[in-house]
Amino acid sequence: MYNIVTKISRRFYFVLLAMGMLWGMMSPKVFAQEVGGANITGKVVDQYGNPVSDVTITMKNSDFKVITGIDGVFTFQMKKGDVLRLSHPEFIHKEVKVNKLKNTERVFKVTLNEQFIKDKGTVSGPYEPKNKKNYLGSAATVYTDELSSMMGTTILSALQGRMAGLNVSQYAGARAHQIAANSRNDLIGAIPLFGQGFYSDNTEFSVGSRGNAPIVVVDGIQRELYSLDPEAIESVSVQKDALSSMFLGMRSSRGTLLITTKEPIKEGFQLSFTGRFGVQSALKTPKPLSAYQYAYLLNEALQNDGKDPLYSYDDFNKFRTHSNPYTHPDINWFDEILNKNAITQAYNLNVTGGNRVTQYFVSVGYQGEKGLFANPTDNDAHDTNLSYSRYMITSKVNINITDDFTAKVTLLGRVEDGNQPGVSYGNLLNSIYNTPNNAYPIKNPNGTWGGNKTFDNNLMSQSINSGYIKDSARDMVGGVNLKYDFGKFVEGLSVRMVGNVSIQNRSYVQRSKRAPVYAYGFDKEGKESYILHGATNTQSNFFNSVTSYQQMYGQIAVDYNRRFGKHGVKATLMSDTRQTLVNYDLPQLPSNIIGDVAYDYAEKYFVQAAVSESYFNRYAPGNRWGTFYAFGLGWDVSKENFMEDANWLDQLKLRGTFGKTGNVRGEKRCVSKFGRSENI
């Protein structure tokens, strides 16, 4: 019995050993087959760890694809060496190569980074992005990362030299308060006239497109440019041809600056903070002649004209040695009145989040700048330096009421304040340029302001004791955008409605006073003397509610977008009206009825036409309606059969547009205004 068991055991061990050796040789192949045939589960998240839905995942050299759900999870059949491609319009595309897939690694995580630059396959349009392959107009666009790279009180400082077709010129380094008739208020806030130094919300820049100040359209609403926080902007696009700006009707000649603000994310929560701190300084300030040099050259000039010299050798010596700073001063007014540097700072907090039903975006920002004027510590009563501050809040809420009905609600609030010396910074700067170093001392021995008959308004007194000019602006904008998709009934059909209300109030206060100056010297008996020069006046107080704006805008549009095999049709019929009230003036009531039809064959041949019937109430009866039109043709040569081997070429499209545009500037035209004056 024992022997039998032993033999059986030996045979059993031999069988086990043989099976083990066979398994050892086969196991790598079997495991690889098991992994290759297995469904591997993964999860896609953003840089904050939130799941990302609607990510399209494909395998290289395969037509099979999957799309992530709300939890970001996907399941794919993979083997070692496979390459997965992940794409999403709001994130940077990514490829992941499968190198190792062990049993413990069958659930893996892929992180996508948010794409701040939009998909280059789209072009900004007035109401929605356009497919770049089908677009016939002419446009140039810049995006968030470029706009945030420069500091400034407006987005214009970041647009200089960025886009062909937009001319942005900076002709001043400080903003000026807006004063009544020196501005043309086309919308809420003033629009700077191209090539002219007219006052506006910010008078540092002149903006031009096609020789005119462009119309600014923010998220489909015509608004002014300066009430926008650069951190809340997604992209800025300039439309440069008749076809792309035909929706403006009578003002289509002026060109269009399309601004798209940031949209809320569809899922999760994101919080971002941006802080910027900088120091500004003048590129170069003039280096004035010293008192000694000025006196020497002035004497030389007088002698060349056959006149007696003004300064003696003793005067030269006192100017050179600075032995008597009251009678022979040497004041570098640039150093005394202007600081070398000025602080600028900006802070922004963005919060966005949401789910499939509701998404929100809130942006809170602060911008502050100080000027280069010195403000000595002995002047504690008020700050007379140039300064600017702006507080702004922007909110946007998107609501998916149903699968077919969506609503967007936008609110904006802005508080803006500016300050400058009561004499105005322009006059003060001009005086600095025109005052030599030896003109007069800052203060006399008895503490009075220095001056003389020629220079009867002390520069330092103008800087710190002339009072101040303060201006302020308060803005509030609210808008609702509704869209219903009739795709269940008629494929490609949708209707949208837009309503917007904008209110702005501006005020301006000036408190100024001119201080007396005294010429210090000695009389015939050698006693000190102080001779009064210049005019003195009491403090003046001036307040002006400069402007009060109200604008109401309404729009309704029907869109149709559908493909029939190789034939693509897109049509829009839109009507809009706008009422603008400036103070107590008669309202402006521009209105448009616009039709736009586009057709393409196989996305190879394109044709588009647009027509606008426009109305403006400030023209004389019988001349208030105008008809404007534009059309374009396009040919994508790269899709022709003879270009199949040109793998190096993405797209080669020939296009051309032609149109008749309108140009109304918004003045009174046929309206006569009467005023009353008195002559005594």
C-alpha cells in the first residue's frame, strides 16, 4: 500500500512539475492576450482634479471611439503600445501611449489642461463662433493669454500691434476727465474719435478701423469698450470687411470690434486669482540746463542781438556755487514736481462652476494707478496727484431650462474714480517745460511761495495747493439671452431673443485756488523785500453732472443651419432696435432688419450674401431708411483632387467679398436746437 501511494505521488509531482514548466513558457503570451482583450477603465480629470465629461477618446489607426460621461470615466479595449487620443474643445488635446498595463493598473487617470486659447478652427462672430473652414469674411483675433500679458486701465493697451486692421495709438500717458461737449457719446460711455484727442472714458488711446472708430460688440450686444475687465475677456476680434459687419446696418462702414467674455465651465468648480503689481516710469524726461548754463547762454544770445547782458560775473559765481538759493536758485523742476516711478496694480478673482443644468461665472476685479506728480507729506488735506481706481464685478449665469431651451443672464457693475491737480495736469506739465532752473525759489525765507513778474504762478503751489479735479463713473449693465432649439420639429431651426439695459452716470467736481507769489530781493537800503505778483482768488467750487446715459437694446433672430449630404445651408433673419438717451436729449432709435444666407458644396465651394434694411430717426423724414448689402465667394483649393498629395497643406482657400456699407455718426442731423443768451 505504501509503495503504491509513493508511486502515485511521484507521478503526480512529475505531472505538476511538467504543467508548471509549460505554464512558465506560455504565461507571458497568455497574459498579453488577456490584457489585449480586456476592457481597461480610465478617468479623465482637469488640472484641479475635477472629472471632465464629453471628452472624445479615439485610438490611433482605429475608427473606434468613446466619449466620457459626467464622471469622466471611460472604458476602452487596449493592449501594450496602443496610443489614445483625447480631445475636448475646452482642453488641450493629449495623446497617451499604453506602455504597461498590469492587473493593478487597469483603472488609470488622465489629466487634461484647460485650453485658454480657443480652438483655432473657429473664428469669432457677432453672436456665435464661425467655422474657419467656411468663413468668407476677414477677421483677426487675439485671446486671453495675450490680453493678460500687459497692465493697463483698459484692454486697449494690450491690443496695440496685435491685430492687422486695428490702429491703436497712445497719445497721452494719463486719462483726462470727460467734460460735456468734448465727447461724442455713441453708446454707453464715449467713443474716442480716430486720430483726434477727444475726451472719453480713457483719453490715452485713439482707436481706428477703416479710418473710423469701430463699433464695439460684447457678447452680441453693442456696448462701449472701457467698462470691461481684461481678465473677464476670452477673445477680441476685429472684423475688417463688409460681409462680416453687415449686421451693423447704417454703421457697417466703421468696422467691428467683437469681444467675447469668458463662459462658465459646465461641471465642477474652479477658483483663480490673478495679482499684478508694477512700477511705471517715464521713458525719458528732458534734462534742463543748470542755472549757470542757462544764464551764460542767455547772456550770449542777448549779446548776439546787440543787447546788454543780463547776468554779471558775480551772478555766474552764485549760480555755480549755490551760495544764495533764494536770490540765485537752481531748481530742477522735473525732479521737484515729478516722481521717478509710479505704482500700478491689478487684482482679479474669478469663480466658475456648475452642472448640466446651471453654470455660473463671477469675476471681481480692482485696478489702481498713481501718477508721477509728487505729493509732499506736508499736504495732508487732500491728494492732488494723478490717480485712477476701478472696481468691477461681472457675473454670467447659463441655465438649461430644458434640453432645447437655454437662458443666459449677465450682470455688470463698475465704480470708477479719477483725480488730478486742480490746475489740470496738462497745464502743469507745460509750465514745467517752460520754466528755467533759475526762475525763482520754491519758497522764500519767510515761507511764502516764490515767483516774480514773469513767472507769477509757483509750480510747486500748482502741484500741491491748487486743489483737485475729481471725476467718477457708475455703470450697471444687465442682459438676458434666450434661445430655443426647434430641432425636434424642424432640424437645424432655432430662435433667439436678446434684451439688454445699460445705465451710466458720470460726475465731475473741481475745487481750485490760486496762491499768491512773492519776488524776494533787497531794496536800495539793503533790507529784505517781498513784492507780490500774480492774481489771487478764493476757492472755486464747480460741480457738473456731466452725463447720464440710458440704453435699451432688443433683438430677435431666427437661425437655420443644416446639411443635406454635400450641401450645407445656413440662414439668419434678424431684427434689432436700440434706444439711447443722453441726458435730456432726444433719443436715438436705430433699427435694423437683416438677412444672411450662406451655402457650401462639400465644404469646398462657398457663397454668402447679406442684406440690411436700416432705420435711423435722426435723419429727415423720407431719408430715414437705407439698404445695404454684401456678398462673398470662396473656394477651398486644398480639397480638390489634384491637391490630395499636398500633405503639408492644411487649407488653401481663395475668397473675396464686396458690399455697400452705411456710415451714420449719430449727430442731430435734421433736428434743430435753440438756446438762450443775454447781452448786457
